Amino acid sequence: MTKSTPQVETPIVTKPSKVMRILFCHNYYQQGGGEDVALENEMALLKKQGHDVQLYSVSNHQIVSFWQKLCVSFHLTYSWYYKAEFTKFIQDFKPDVVHVHNFFPLLTPAIFDACYEHNTPVVHTLHNYRLLCPSATLFIQGTNNQESITKSAYAVVKHKPYKNSFLGTFILARAIEKYKKSRIWVTKVNHFIAPSSCLKNIYVNAGFSAESITVKPHFIDSIETPITSLTRTDKYAVFIGRLTHEKGIELLLESWRESDIELRVYGAGPLTYKVGAKKQKNIRYMGEVSKEQVLKALATSQYLIMPTLWQEPFGFVVIEAFSQGIPVIASNIGAMPELIKHHKNGLLFKANSRNELQNQIDVMKNIEKRDNMAQQAQLDFNQKYSAQVNYPQLLSIYQSVIARKPQRAN
């Protein structure tokens, strides 16, 4: 007999009494990621709720030639061009609030000046550690490094964390220190959103005001009814993500030698060759696939593994797993302990510990425990990471910054 999927009551969201005009601003990278997903989810949610939403965006795909790259590096600190362009957009749309997800490298903080000069409040979502360190990850040469916080951004230039370039890292470090000295994050951004307490705490330790940052987890929209783990006949676990050192893929491959179920690896990156080189019957490389195929793989798997080595600010793939009633094994680092409660909705192990990872893989062999964690994972998704729960949180942040908007003479 299978256990039924737990149901929870979610807040009933009604049309807002006042329609807001919300202008999102985003600099797309050449390779998509969680920032893009968060942006698109929030825009879709707000439009669905009746708000007037527009997007001002640029893309790094336009940075191709050597001269284009050189031009960007010269204007990395401040772009008068994009300030003028964004100013026109503000004047035409007249937003109640501007929500910035990423300004690097094309837009630059010049867009915040445009908002300030038009008395438009700004909310900025922090997705990484870009405002603190040239690496944006605080993961440098295989270790978690906070020299940019305890010393200055210049302290990591010697490590060349930005594209393995002294010059590129130096230019970024100079920009970070200039922003800090100008107090732009205090005077030109009205409020920050952090998807996890881990991310917020690191920024607070770096000198940001705790009151200026609200923790609001990312979310995904409702997905098809999940399958309970007792009905899953396919014996496999999944890894989904970039195949890079900081994601812990090498640790995972070494830990899987004696596993009695198949590991399916989804993703691509510089360490793709290591997955193929294993040539183990219980490891199967699936490549890069569509979001629909990822969700299908999750829905019929037994569990997800996140052996990350760096302080991940969030984990979209974790809440995608939860939405399907899939428990997760993850390193006890970054935001993972906030998302995953040990022996409740998943299992945690000491980061970079092969023995501890193998121990938790053994725990997952217990079908009853795995099924209980699966049910709790689904419950946690409904209570914390659904669109219905997220909407009032986002709306409250907007309403707060609009209410506190200073009235300045033009």
C-alpha cells in the first residue's frame, strides 16, 4: 500500500487592490542559470496576479570580439550609455519600483543612479557574492576563501579567480572597492533580497545592514502531482548541475564505486570527460537536457545528490526535487542545511567527505525512511517554496520600499 502525498493549505491569493508597475532589470549571462529562472518566475507570477510588469534587459551574447571585451572592461565601473538608456525606460514606463537581478558586467551600478535621480525605489536580489569578491563565489583555487571580506577585494587578485586573469580580477576588485567607498549599496539601493540566511549572513559580515536584507527563498510554480517513492520502480539516483570542481562531481564519482543502484548524471562543463572516463556500469552520463526532461528524471528517481563544495546561496534543483516528493542528499555547507533537514526531508553529510557521503547513500537504501523523507520534502515544498507562498512575501517587500520612498524635489 502506498502512502498518500501530504496536502497542505496554501494562502489564497487574490488580485491586488492596487496594480503595481514593476520594472525588472537584468543582465543575462552567456550561459543561463538560477538568476534567469528566479527573474522569469517572479515576472510570470506578478503578471498572473494582475500587475503591470516590464523587463529591461541586455545580454552578454553581444560581447564577442576582443574589442567588445576591451570596451566592457573600460566601462565596468560605470556605463553612461546604459544609464541614459535605462533613464529613458524609467521615464516611459514610470514604475512604482525597480527590481534588479543582475547588473554585471554591462549595465553597471549606473542604473541605480538613474533610479535615484527619478525617485524610484530599488530592490536588488543577491544571487551570489559579486558585490564582495571578484570570484562571485568565494571559492578560489579549490577552497572557500573570504579574504575579500576580511581584507579587501584586492587581496584575491594574486589568485586570478576571474577567468584566470590578473588584469580582469584587478579591474573587478577595483570596481568592488569603489562601490564600497561610494556607499552606493547604502544610498542607491532601498532593499536587498537574499534567497537564504547563509547568503544574508555573509553580506552582513561584510558590512551590510541586516535590516536592509530580507530572506525570501526562490520558488517554482506548481508541478504535476508527484509520485510517492514506494511506487518508483526505477533504481537510480540523480546528479543535476554544472560539471565543475566546486559542484563536487569528482567526489561523487569516487563515492559511487560500490553503490548498488545507478547514478544518472545530467549537465555539462569542464569535467564532463571525467564522467565518461569512469566507464562504470552503475554510472550513466545523460548530458544536457531540457527542463522538462530534468523534471521527468527527478520524478522517477529515488533521490537527488548535491555534493557541493562551495557555499551555494540556494539550490533550485533541490526545490524542484521537493516539488516531486524526492528527498535529497547534500553537503552541509552554504544554503543546503536551510533547505534540507537531516533525516526529515533528506540527508546531510560533511562537505568533501567521501566516507560520510557513502554512509548517507547507505541510509537511502531503507525504503521506509526514504518514503518518509519524500513525503516531508513534498510538504516542505508546499509550505515554503510554492508560488502561492512566495507572492505575498514579494509583494510585502515592494510595498515596504514604496512606502518608505523619500519625497525629493526634482
